Amino acid sequence: MKLKLFLFALLIVGMGFGGYAQNSINVAGNEIPESFFIEKNELNQLLSLKTNEMLIESKNKYINRSVLQMISAAGDMKSLKLKLDYFPNAYLFVQINGSFSTQIFVMTDDKSVFYKSDEKEKKFVMNKCSEDEIISE
């Protein structure tokens, strides 16, 4: 009887872990969305930051309180790397090739979350994707 009770309790606990793992909540307690967006004016704010400067008071919770780690420019090409505050161990990468293309990616150190951008009107829609989709870009 005790064995059946133990197995039943183990089953209930195991089901609880399965439900928790299926929730899209990261370590910091933030939801991991299927998509989010970055407006073009927000991208311009990021491009105006200096290295090690934090983006403060942005209305966009996904980039607010993030720190610029690297920015470079050569001619009409620009790139930047931003340490995101919302996603633990995540970085936003921007690659601008003049007026021809702008690519934005989010990658995490632990390879848990990846996003790539799709430009729509006045914003970049960041869609969750696999690592392979970013590497093939």
C-alpha cells in the first residue's frame, strides 16, 4: 500500500515538473515570447549609445536596461552588440549594410533562445527561431 501511495505521489510530482518545463518562463522570471518588436526609432537610440552605456527608460521592456558592449562602423556598415537585461545571458546583434539591409539577432550563451528579425514598416519583428536559422543568414 505504501509503495502505491509513493508511486502515485511520484507521478503527481513528475506531472508538475512537466507542466513547469512547458511554461515559457526563463530563469529571471520573465516570459519568453514567441515574438516581440523593436521600433526603428529604438534602433536609432541603440546606435547612439556609447560602449558600456545602459539604455535607460525605454518603453520596450525587451531592450530596456540593456548595456551596449560593442559598436563599430566602417563607411555605411555598422554593427553593435548589446547585453540584454530581459533575457539572461542574451545578446542583441545588429548588422547594418547601408540602406541595403539591416539584420538583428538575439542569441544566448546557453543556446536556449534565438530570435531573428523580419523588417515590417517602422519596426523589426523579432521571431523565435532555431540556431541554424541564424547561422544560415
